[in-house]
Amino acid sequence: MIFGLSILVIDDNKIRASIIEQGLRDAGHDRVMLVHQMGGLLRQIADINPDVIVIDLENPNRDQLEHMFQVSRAVRRPIAMFVDKSDSHSIEAAVDAGVSAYVVDGLKRERVKPILDMAISRFRAFSKLTEELEEARSELADRKTIDRAKGILMKSKGLSEQEAYDLLRRSAMNQSRKIIDVARSLVIASGLLED
């Protein structure tokens, strides 16, 4: 359980919103804010800047769901969504939109806390995977740039691959720069000279 979180509850039904609010307060969360107006939702979320969002939709139509999915894509925070009815398309769309917990016909005060905890946990796991994927992509792009720079040096100076890499490394050390920065500069300069 993570205390001190600011939690935004989005629900146009004030009675249902109070059930969620009470469940959160019973679980020890005291920074709970309610939003009942769906218009300008992204702006309201940006102004409040919550740590977690709980969305409750009684019987959402496709337009309402799509609007909420657009919100979830834009805010990049843990989101727990409660709906009364759903279909496989809506569930799939919720997952694609990054909704951390999508609960059908499950609005009970005592269920709010464990669902919120799971949403936060799933969001963190997904965020970690996303960061790792971005790091891997960046490392791969850097490796390709270094390989291109080595190729340029091998061709222009008649060096072996190891000699080209050693030259890049020495240049980086002498200039107090990273090898990737020296490699990028070399690739850019080489591109300019070819034109």
C-alpha cells in the first residue's frame, strides 16, 4: 500500500463517486479529489496532476469509452476503470490504451483498494518494460552509429575494425566525450563531405 498518493476519481454520478471515495479513504488515502464534469477532462487532469486516476462509467457507450481511452493514452499514469458492462472489443481497447485495471461490474467499496494497488503495480511494471525497451532501442541505434563511424574510418584510413574502434575511443578520451558522440560527429561530417 502506498500512502500519500493523490487520487483523482472521475465519475459523473456523484453517488457512485462517493462509494469509490469512501473505499479509498477507508484504505487510508486522504488525498482524494472528485471530478464530475467530463468536459475538458484532460485540462482538469493536468491542473490537478494526480498520481493515480480512477474512472467510473456506469453504462458507457463506445464514444464515452473511446474518449476515456484517449485520456488514458495522454496522461501516462496508473488508471483503474470501472464499468458496469463491457464487451471483448472494449476490454482490448482498454489494454491498448494503457488502462492498468479494467473492472467490469465490480464497484464495491471494499474492492477499490486492492484494485487500485494492482493498477499501480501493473502501471509500474509496464513503465519499467517500456523504459527497458527504449534503452535497448537507443543502445542498438548507438551501436549502428558506431559501426558506421568505424566503417568510415576503415575506408578512409585503411584501418582494421579494431584499429578504427581504438581511434574512436582515443578521440573520445582526448576530447572528454563519449564514443557515441564522436561517432555521431564523424558520421555527420562524413555525410556533409559526400554532398
